[in-house]
Amino acid sequence: LVLVALCLSAAAHALPPTLADALGAARLPAAHAAFFVQRVDADKPLLAHNATKRMNPASTMKLVTTYAALDLLGPAYTWKTEALADAAPRDGKLAGNLYLRGSGDPSLTVERFWLLLRGLRARGITQIDGDVILDRSAFRLPAHDPAAFDNEPLRPYNAGPDALLVNFKSLAIGLAADPASRSVLTIGSTPMESVRIQNRIAYAEGPCGDWREKLQVVVDGLDVSLAGSFSTSCGDKTLHLSPWPADMQVEQLFRALWKELGGTLAGRIREGETPATARLVSAHESPPLGEIVRDVNKWSNNVMARHLFLAAAPSRPATPEAARERVAAWLKAKGVEGSVLENGAGLSRSERITAEGMGRLLLSAWKSPVMPELMASLPIAGSDGTLKRRLGDSAAAGRAHLKTGYIEGVRAIAGYVLDRSGQR
């Protein structure tokens, strides 16, 4: 358990009675908790308890990753996804292959992927006679097992990084209970060419509860079978799944969107690399990093965080090892040593940092030129992001910019609080 930057007033190294009582009420030994609290304009902490003990930060590790990315790459950094061809189009046709070359854009949504393909149509291309080649050579990654962390391979938060990541490697299915027919409607919100959704969800009444846990999902190829129950009190919900390998997911999206745009494809879609002789036909540039970190921290997006971590690697193809080395060196330059880095998202059992290390990093960020971008990316207590429904009835509501972390056995919080006296 790591708790960092709580709004407290106490002598360093001594737990305030209210905090000690709270730990006791939670049956959490003080030895299993760590705290570091310091005013941003002070030289010494107000509170330091187990502050040098390395502990699992869960998703507060995203603060390390987003600050490192902003500091190393700059808030204006962008990614480009390119469409290239063997030859110039003639009479609306591409005689050879089309290459989709990714650079690791963490924000290539369906809408932005559509814009890339729309760029092909705007250049008069209607027919691709060769294959579509998916070029992921910007990353060199080990095999990723989406079930390895918690045996939930269909959950999008377990999706692995991908140099040609499209729509976070996810499929969205809308759910709506219809009282008139006492049935549950499923709406395929993500364009997919051949996906078949088999709806066996039972209509229910009563409290909504944890509606996601009441559903059973089975994926067999392109067949997605949904069962279980869904209550009318849930209103409209969206079920997000990550059911397929990257090639299959991008192929389904490409075929559906290209068909909607009036295009045809004679060949197949496969993985490969772009030859040096290929010429650029269309490109999409991502929003700047200063905007992307908001999605990462406000909504604790794991696969986007993994991409920012890999972007820190000093050369291409990017590897996790190179990213770890550079971020570790950056942390050392900030005076933070002894951390254990894995993927930069906090979805890990091995990542470690001390409460003091996290606190020192936040103090460094406060004095950094990229402080406005980092601060604006953090959820506001009781207002937005992952804190929209938390701390809204507390004194911290609207006054705390905090990143939370939660995995089994770990609770963490880190960030900045403006106290009643106007001190941060």
C-alpha cells in the first residue's frame, strides 16, 4: 500500500492520531502503509512514514510515465501513422500493396483511423489490387499474454502495446434493456466487417449492481456470445472487450471502414514491413502529448501508458528494456533511485517505488516547465475522471488533483491537495 500526498498536518515521522485510528479501523498494520507529505514550497516533509520502503504503486506509476514522457519528449510531441504504396495510384487503382505503418500512436481511435482511410479516398483511390500490409516494426516486443496479470484476457485494460494500435485494440458493444419487449438489445458500436454478436442476455429488473460481472462473454473466432442478465435500471451501458489479436482486430476495422468509404480490396491483410521504395499516400498525426497525458491519467488508460513508456526508448524499434533503462536514468537524475520498472502502467506485480520517491518526483514536477500539462492531466476529486464519484462529499472535493491506484492487495493515491489555508 502506498499513500502519497494526503492533506495532513503532523510532525515528520509521527502518524497523526486520526490516521493511526483509520489504519486500525481498516485492520491495516502501520508497517504495511507508507506516507510522504510535503508542502510544494517547503524543504522538509510534514509526514514521512515508511517513506523509503519500496512498495507497489499500482496505477500511480502512471505519474512516473507521464511526467517522464512530458519531460523527455516535450508536450508538443506527436506520432504519425502513415499509408504508403508501392506505386502511385492510377485511375483510382493501387496496382500493388498498401502499407499501414504505425509509430506507436496511443490515440488512434476508430474516428482517427477513418480519417486516415478517408485521406486515401480523397486522393481518388477506390481499389487496392494488392495486399494491405500492417507494419508494426516501430516496436520490438516480447509475446504478450492478456490473461497473465489477472486471468481476464477480454478486458481492454489487459491489452498489450502495439505499434499499430487502433481503437485501443477494443470492441464496443452497446447494451440497452427494453421494458416493452422485456429484452436486452445489443448494438455493435465499433465497425467490424464479419463479427457476429450472439445475444442471449436475459432481461432483468431490480438494482443494476455490478452489471459487468453479471454477463458471460465467450469469443470463438469472430463470434461473440453474450449471456447472463442485464437490469432495466442500468440504463444504457457500453461493454468494452479486447477479444482478438491485433491483426484480426485491425483487419476487421479496415474492411468495414474501407467498404463504407466505397473502396474495394482484392488482396488480403497481413503483417509485414514497408519497403524503402514505398511512397507516402496519406498520413494521420496524433494530438500532442500534452493532450494525450490527460486520457492516460484522467481515465487510467493502461495500454496508452505502455505506449508512452515505450516512446521514451531512445531509438527505434523501441523495446521495453531500452525504455526501462532511459526512464530509470531519468529517475536517477531527479534524485529517485531504487525503483523497479516493468511496463510503466502500474498493471504489474513487480513495479516498485518508495513513497518518498513518488513525493520527490511530484515536487520536481511542480517546479518543472511541464507542470501545467501534468497537473491538468490528473483527476479532480469529486469532479472528473476516475475521481468523479469519489471524495465528492469530502473537504478535498474540487481541491485535490490525484492519481489513484488499485490492484488486488494494493491501494494508492498520489498528487496535489490545496488545503484550507491555501497551501498546496
